[in-house]
Amino acid sequence: MQDPNPLPWGAQDRFQAHFIVRKQTEAPLDLTARTILKTSGYFGSKKVTNVAWQGGKIANTLNDDTVLNDLIAQQSVDDATITIDPTSKGVRIYGKWKNSFNFKVSKEQFEILDKIAGHIKTF
């Protein structure tokens, strides 16, 4: 028997890596942040020129880390888009969805995520 309410599309080959930091907090909005990118160029030649963080109190700490922001600025636009969200048992750090051909975490990206996790743990 066929499904009476079929989905308009099938399984998608999209993946997203989530990095979890175990951290309990009284004010979850303080640990919410996302990157705001300044770019130059168009389409495939678009490059990140500057990175700023917007969100809760953790955003101020991340904005003060110039080494971290310089590392993020060297990444592609998709890899430089980072979001930090608190959950009930920790804090998630994640980027954009990627297809199966582009899904990977390089050494530089891991270093960036590790620095962000360090700031979250000391917050």
C-alpha cells in the first residue's frame, strides 16, 4: 500500500557535524552566538575578509580572541559560518549543512572548534 501522505522529496545527502561541549548554565542565552561574516567577491570567488560574533555574552569573549577570528577568516564562507546553541545538557557548535562530497573536518577547522570549546568551558 502506498503512503497516503508522501514526502515531496526523498532522502537527502546532507550532513552537519555537531560538536558538543558538556556545560550546564543558569542563563542559556549567554552561550548563544553566531558568526557574522564580511566578504569580498562574488559566487565561487567569495572570500571572508572579517569575522565578528553576534549573540549572548560569549560573543564578546569570542570577538576579543583575534587569533580565533583570523583562523576563521582563512576558511571558506561555508566553513566560516559557525553557530553556538545551548541544549539541556551541553552546548552545540555547528556549521552549515554539506553534501556527502564536501563533508569533512580539516585540522584547521578542528583547531577553530577546539578554541571555541575552550572559551565555552571557561565561561
